[in-house]
Amino acid sequence: MYIIIVGLGGIGRTLVSIAAEHGDSIAVVDVKEERCNEILEHYDVMAVVGNATDRSILEDAGIDRADAIVTATADDAVNLMTCWLAKRYNVANVVSIVNQLGHSDLFKEVGVKITENPDELVANRLYYWSGSPDMQQVATIPGGTIFEMTVEEGAPSVDKEIRQLRVKDFVIIAINREGKELIIPNGLIKLQANDK
């Protein structure tokens, strides 16, 4: 895959690393030359210094042959304009971060896949984990994370049907019960102490 990554802050740099691990061909665009040079020291990428809202900068980055573009700058206006231009060049996969929640609809109108406020997403996850010492992260998947939690002896959920639980923002996808095969639950299954 040929991917253009716009914005070499923390998210952009991490994305370069992930794309490189997958063997993708990568072009990066950033307004700061030192950021581009830093990436060039570590990765075999094409680096273009400039503002991605400028068509000539995107053309230098190979927008005409890009399979995907990801905008990860701290400026929603830059991200949105760059995505709009990418759509005009018929880039198949256009993805962006959205820094301000109120801007999400603008990106969706242009047909951009978005992830909203990455800092808030991370902060919420950290807060959630801090209140759940028995929770273990198993895997991160598109659209969410899979966790393993242990139902403690005496917990309010013990001997309750799943449908009776007040669950918000998560789904129970499997129950590992001692001495039993993995249970794919429905709403009638009752949780027991030590279920995972």
C-alpha cells in the first residue's frame, strides 16, 4: 500500500512506524523540516516539507498514486482541507483525526473516516483502567479494545443474568468459566464468581 501521512507529531510518527512494520510505501508531509529529517533518519520514506493544503505539496508526495492518506495534524482546518483535496484526487481511503468534537460532521460530509479527539480517547481509557484493577487488556481491534475481567466473589453482577446488568460502552463476548468450555453468552446466562 502507498500511504501519505500528514503531520509528524506523536500520532503521525507512530503511524509511520506501524506502516513501515507492515512494509507499506510511505510519504510524509509536515510543515517542519526538522520533523521530516528526523523521520528520514529512521525510515525509508519520501518526505515533503510544506503545507498539505497546497496541491503541489500533495502532488510532490504522490497523491495521484496514493492508496490512502491519513491526516494527523493538530489543526482540523488543515486536516479537513487536505482530506477534501485527497477526495478530489480519488484517493480510495481517506482517514483523519478530529481534534474538536464539533468538527466531526464536517469530516463525515466530505466522506472521511475519522477518529475523534485522540487525547480524550486515551485519557478516557486510562481513567477506565485506573478504576478497574482486575482488568487486563487482551487486544486492540478497529473500533475498540478487548479486555479480560474477573468477576469477583460478592460482586453485584454475581448470579445476575447478563440482560439484567447495566452495561454501558462494552459487550460481553465470551465467558471463560472454570472447568467448562468457553461460553458464548446470551442475555439469559448468569455470571458466576471467578468467571473471566
